[in-house]
Amino acid sequence: MFKGILKEQTIQVGIGFVFIVVLLGTFILPEWMSNNFMYGLSRGLAVLGLMILWRTNLVSFGHALYYGFGAYAVAMAQKYLGVTDVFLRVIIAIAAAGLLGFVLGFILRRYREIFFAMLSLAFSMVLYGLLAKAEFLGSTDGMSISPSTMFGFELGRFGLFYFIGFVVILSLIFAHAYLRSSLGHLTTAIMDNEIRVEYLGYSVEKAIHIKYVISACLAGGAGGLMAAALGQVDPDSMVLWSVSGELVFVTIMAGLGNILAPFVGAIFFEFIRTYAYEFAPQAWQMIIGGTLLAIIFFLPGGLWSLFQKINPFKKEKK
Amino acid sequence: MATTEILKTTNLQKSFSGIIAAEDINISVKEGEIIGIIGANGAGKTVFVNMITGYLKPTSGSIEFNGKNITGIKPREATHIGVCRSFQVSQVFMSMTVKQNLMIAMSLSKKSGSALLDPIDDDILSKQCDKILKQYNIMKQKDLVVSTLSQGMRKLLDIAMAVVGNPKILLLDEPTSGVSVEEKFGIMDIVISALKESGTTVLFVEHDMEIVERYVDRVMAFYQGQIICDAPPKQALKDKKVIQYVLG
Ligand SMILES: Nc1ncnc2c1ncn2[C@@H]1O[C@H](COP(=O)(O)OP(=O)(O)OP(=O)(O)O)[C@@H](O)[C@H]1O
Ligand SMILES: [Mg+2]
């Protein structure tokens, strides 16, 4: 599955990109700026998950379900098992979201288009309702997350940043390996012609289910990392429909052209949000909306298409 | 020629809310046979193909393949047991190139389980793919996006994608419709010779009687959902009912 993958240009560029972001964030930039990089890198994972679904024309308006579920899995593991190890945290977040995605996938894989989108939204609202009511998880106030550790030592902000970079690189490798595989190529094939895929002997629903679980895992991982980075989980910033909306927003803004696009888009989004909020606390949503409109009109392929235009080594689509 | 029966239908019937599209279809096909299915528009040819390949569930009756009941199976199950098809309106991946189409088809038929997670463009598969592209005379177009191709090219690709699944029996729904007169025989020469070589049983729907006469061992003529004649081409094309309801 991973044969020769480190030789692929997409991965090499991706690793370089993550290195630069992490170095900028840890050594050069002031903290508020570096936070934008750290959050953008983490949430980019969820956007990547959304993008993988999107390539099959499946748009989830409720992906905060997995993002929040991953984050709350970290919170619960801390509360009941005392887990603060950062490796365990991420593994728990990914596994929890993946499991939930596996179960719900049996239902969602039967739906397409607006039904898929709305059903996803409905599930995320159920989770929101449950969490807002759950006293033992702090209901609407949420819970605080203690600093992450690694092998028993406290990790610190820089350490966490490196770790996030590491997880992102692993995810890039995995996502690329999946998309270049036979199964991954079904991604676009299904969007193009489901009947043909069935007559080639492969179950469309199964292919979508696999993709859905991968997507859930990525979103869950993002939630787990964000819980650790923010030191806090709560339903409004993790599971509310507006969080799902933001993820969809960033996916459109970033473009589907390349697996790096979600990270570029997510970092960009953190920046415009911070700036917009600072300059126009009353009208920051308007600025964000305006940005999206500008991108849709002038860069229909998303931010990534801008990179492609100026890219010295013209990229293949992957 | 082998004489084992590969396909058999018993009292096969299909109706759509009152319209009877297939009635009392009883056929028996021997391994290696090449059969032409003829009939006017709306006679029920496509419905027949759709029932055999699992696209439509018969209302009643049964289908046996190699002695096993396969009535109402799913399309992908049909593919797995070697019952494959092409389509009247080509079902290919329009947004992809010719080679990508064929690569997907080949990798799904040759790989399974975790091998599906390997990169699609491995050298061996790619070479095999080129061989088939050459065989079907679509090598020059291999990097063109399918939506830019002519009908005839799409038909060929559609058939090639069905054939790489190593079918035991192949049903082709109007392989030459939309294909120019000059291309028709070329396409059928390519397809039929490839299939004869592998001993594949073929049923193909065809409107062009020259093609039928030239390639088939036997003709099944459909009229209003029923088979009105089942005979070798010489005999069938002279049959009174066939002349009246199919050719007339
Ligand atoms: N899904 C369906 N729902 C309702 N009626 C159908 C359906 N599919 C086919 N029919 C009807 O069944 C009859 C047979 O159709 P079929 O498509 O098999 O014809 P055909 O012989 O393939 O004709 P053609 O040469 O035009 O392809 C027609 O009257 C058609 O209207
Ligand atoms: Mg037809």
C-alpha cells in the first residue's frame, strides 16, 4: 500500500510544507500567529476528511459530529481513565470517531446528495443535544483538557506543535496512499457512474462506507488534536452545526485539487477569522462570507488553483 | 464446440405496472455459442439482457447459469460469477481518460481484498492494459477524456471493460448502434474474434442483419416481449413471422 510513497512529489511537497509551518510556528512567529498555524494544521485534517468525501460528490453538513466526538473521546479518556498521553489521545480520538463512522456508515452509505448532507447534519445535532444535556461532561460549559504528556513528561506547546505536524504528515501519507490505490480511484469513478462500478463487480455502498470511515477518522483526529491544543472541549465550539458549516466552507475555499489544499485552506481561514474579528468584531462573518464569494467568483478551483498557476513543477491531480 | 448448457431460462416474465415487457421466455444456450438477439424497438431485448445480468428482477420465472439458479442476483454478483455485459447507452466513466477507465476495470477484476489498496498504476497492469487498448484499436485515444470520444469509441471501451472481467458469458446490448457503417464490421471483428479465442459465450442485441448473418450461430427474435423465433440465422431471417414483425 505504501510502496514508494515517499518518492512521490505530493508527499515530498507535503512534508516540506508541514516542516515549514511547524518551524515558522515554533521559532519565528509570535504566539497568536503561531496558534493560527497550529489550529489550522489540526483542523485541516477534518477538512481533508471532508474533501475525500467530496470527491465522490458526498457533502457532509455534519462533520463536526466526528470532530466533536474525537474531542470528547479525549475528554472522557482523561476523566475516566486518566489518559493524558498525546499518542493515546490521538489514537482514542481516531478510533472513537472511526467506530461511530462505521456504525452510522451503514445508514449513510445508502444516501446521496442533499439527503446525505442533511442526514449527516441530523446526526450531528443529536450529538450536540446529548452533549449539551450531559451534566457529567459539563453540559454546555464543556470540560477542560489538561496538558498533554509524552512518555510521562509534559509536552509543552512546542512539543504539541511538533506532534501535530507528525500526525499531519502520517495522515497525508495515508490519504495519498488511499487515493492512488485502486479503491481510491473508485472515488471519482462512483461519482461518475455507479452502475458501471457495480458491473465491475465492486459494491458502491461498500466503497462509500470505507471512504466514510476514513473521513470520520480524520475528523476525529482533528478533534482530538484541537482538544489538546485548546485545552478545552465544549459543544458550541466542537459539535454545533456552525462548526460543520465552517468545515464545508474551508473545503470549498481550499479546493479539491490536492491533499495539501485542506491545510492551506484551514490555516488561511484561521487568519481571516482572527483578523476579521479583530478589525470588525460586529461584522466578521460578513468579511468571511465576502472572502468566500470572492474565491468562488475568481478562483472557482479554490485557493489551491492559485498555487497551481504559480507552481514551478506543475502538479498532477492527486 | 462444447455442448454443456450454460444458460437456461424458464417461463421468464417481467411486467411494469401492467405493461408486459417479457413473457414466457424459455431459452437454452450452450457454452461457446454466439447468439444474435433481434427485434423491433420496444420488443423487450434490453429488458431480457437486464434480467439475465441482475439489473432487473424478473416478475416470475427462473434463470439458471451453469445449473445454478441465479434469478434476481445483484449486478456485482453476476460479474463475479462471470455473467458480464455492455450497455445500449455506454456506461463508462465520462470524466476519465480511456486508459484510466480500463485500468479501473482491470484492477477490480484482477485484485481483491487488501491488494485493492495498492497503487492502481503498477507496471504489470499498465502493460496488460496497453495490450488490450491495442487489441481494441483504441491505443491512440488512450489519454483522451471519454466524453470527447465518438459513440463508437465509447462502445468499444464499454465492451473492453466488460471483457477484462473474464466473462463466461457476455451480453452485449447493441454493440454497433451509433457506430458508423465503416466502423461496424471492424468493431465486431475485433470483439468476436477476441471472444471466440477465449471460448466466451456471447449474446448480442443487433439491428443490423448483415452483422447478424455474419457472426452468429443462432438467432432469437423478440416481439412484444416474446420469442417468436429461435433458429440458425439462415432459417430465422427467412421466417415469416420474423419478416413481418422484425424486418418488416
Ligand atoms: N423501467 C421500465 N419501466 C417501465 N417500462 C419499461 C421499463 N423498461 C422497459 N420498459 C418497457 O418494456 C418494453 C421493452 O423495452 P426494451 O427496452 O426491452 O426494448 P428493446 O427491445 O430493447 O428496444 P430498443 O431496440 O428500442 O432498445 C417497452 O415497451 C418499454 O417501454
Ligand atoms: Mg434496447
